Amino acid sequence: MKSQRCKLGKEAGRLFSLCFIAYMFSYFGRYDFSACQNAMMTEGIIDLASASLMSSAYFICYGAGQLINGAIGVRVSPKYMIACGLFGVGAANALMGICPWRAGLVVIWGLNGIFNSMLWSPIIRAFSEWLDEPSRQRAGADISLTIPLGTVGSYIIPSLALAVGSWRAVFYITGALIAACGVVWLAGLGSLSGYIAKMDENAAEERKKRAAAPGRSTRGLTPAVFIATGLPAVAVAAVFNGALKEAVIQWIPQLFVSRFGMSDSTAALIATCVPLLGIAGPYLAIWINGRFTHNECFTAAMLYGISFTGLLILSLTGLHRTLPSVILIAVSVAAMWGVNTAFLTYLCYHFGGMGISSAVSGTLNCFIFFGSALSSELYGRSGAGLGWTATVYIWCATAAAAVAASVIAGFVWNKKKPE
């Protein structure tokens, strides 16, 4: 992972912009439910138990989808994978505003997770095969901005819609925006067909050279490759990223409503401060890795430590004032976005020459969202039964365990990572 900057060429810049917009818009359809769930509870559409079930269904389906779609993405062009994902996410969000049954909402939100899982791994493959090395390094850093910016949008749209309309309007508007993004994606990729064909030829030549080298004949993320490259240890460390990122973000508006007595629209608006303050996280990860650790897992350990420190201060001081609580949660989430960048972008670049960066990214993302699925249910129940202060203590314990897991993974990765 390198920190130097470069200027993207014309075609590379257009490709990056399309990937950026596609992934950012997908976030609009990921966290809008989090902003709407209290309004849905107030109307009796769902209760806390079904909200937790819906969140878990999303995370489980997203994680399983990452594993499946990461493998499919090795063979299917990112152009079609991403288009299918965007249209599917748009349709799922529109259906959320129509469906009157709790069971149906759980199924639809699970399908939303599957379609969302069709986006990230193909983007990593596109960067690995359609960009040169300097452009790839810059794109890997800048694509991380889609997460905070997309999360901000996923709260701003609901806050405005809830203030003037209803929670159903949130899903209708979000679905329409994401479907329109799918149209833009297909049109944009069509205009880059010549550039992409040329880069595909270069990538195919590189794979032939790698395959001809001793020990490089594999074309797929087989169990043997997974074990030989140290990925099991990395996967364990990655599980905690989901437990401290998506699962925490999911409950931020509900925490503000319950703890500080805010309205739904106000809680959604204030929740946008968390990703705005967290934009620095991915760049902090790049700086730490390039300056100190030179190892994505050790970088993750340091960032987990920052998260632990912020959450420990929050738990010791109590959730008594809004501004300090927002800042401390934002620090923790920013660090988790940095971990996400280290694991899902730069660590996966090591596998680009083997032609399996998409499969590796999808597999690690599966483990991340496995952690999200387990934790989301736990946090919802602990927040309702034990209170949010006790829940923050659970977050602290999770961050401490993550530090230990990442340190172990770092030693394994040093010995086994592909060069």
C-alpha cells in the first residue's frame, strides 16, 4: 500500500468516476432503512425484534452474496455485475415502500443485501485489471470516500423526506435514484469499450505470465490458495470490522432517538456527522501502512486500537451529551472505514496478478458481514434490554478482541502474502 498520488488519465478518470458514483449511490439504498426504522415502528409496521431480523437478514444475504458473487465476478465482466446490482437495489428499495407485511419486508431487505453484494468485488476487479499501477493506488484510496459520502446521502435523503413526507417516500426516492444510476453506468461503460478491451488484453497477458511461473498455475480462489496465502487469519480479523462498522452504524439513529429524545428526522440528520468526520479514516490507514507498518493487518490492529480508545472514553464518560457522543462514535467509525480500506482494497491488490482479486475481496467481505449479522442482532437486543451504555461496553470488548486478532493475522500475512 503506497501513499503517493498521481493524476489519472482521461479514460482511467472516467472509469473511476463511474465506479465512484455507482458505489456511492448503492449506499443510499443500504442505510435508508436505518433512518426509517423508528418511523416504521411508530406506525406499527415493524417492532424492534423484526427490525433486528431485517438487519440481520440483510447482513447474512450480503455476506453470502459476497462469497458467491466474488467467485462469479472472476468470470463475469464488472460491467454486467454492477449494472445488475444497481437495478436490483433500486427495485428492492421501491418494493420496501409497497410491501405491507413484516415477513415480506424481511425477504425484500435480504434481497437488497444480495444485490448490494454484486458491486464491491467487481469494482476491485475493474481497478486491478483496467487501471495501471499508479492509477490503481490512487483509485484505491479515493474510492473509500464513497463510504462516508454515500452514508451521508443515505441519511440526508431520509431526513428531508421524513420532514415533509413519510418513510415510504424515502424508499421510493432512493430506489429511483439508484435505478437511474444503473442507466448512467451502462451508458458510461459503453463509451469506454475500446479502452476496456485494450486493458483486458493486457490483463490476460499478465495472467499468462503469472501462470507460467512456478507455483502460479491457479486460476481461482481454491481452499488450498486460501490457506497457503494466510487468508484464514485475515478473515478472522475482518469479522470484527463488520461488528464495529455496519452493525454500529445501523443503530446510530435509534441510539440518538432513545438516548437524547430526538425526532426521527433530527436523529437522521445528526447521524450524517458521523460519516463526515470519518472521511479521514481511509487516508489514515494508507498513511499508517506506508509510514509505519507496511502490513495491512498490522495497520488494522492500530486502527482497531483507535476505535477501542474512542469507545472506552465514550463508555466511561457516559452518553450524556450529544456532541461528545457523536465525535467519539465518529472516531471509532472512521477507524473502521480505514480497516475496511486496508482489507478490502489494498490487501486484495496483492492477488491481482493471480486474477482472483474479486474472489478474495468477496470472500473477506463475506466474513465482514458475517460479523455484522451476528452483532446487529446482539446490539439491538442489548440496547433494548440493557441500555445503550452497556452496549457501548460490548463495543469496547469487541474492539479489544479485534486488536489481538489483527496482530496475529499480521504475523501470518508477513510470511504468506503473495508478491
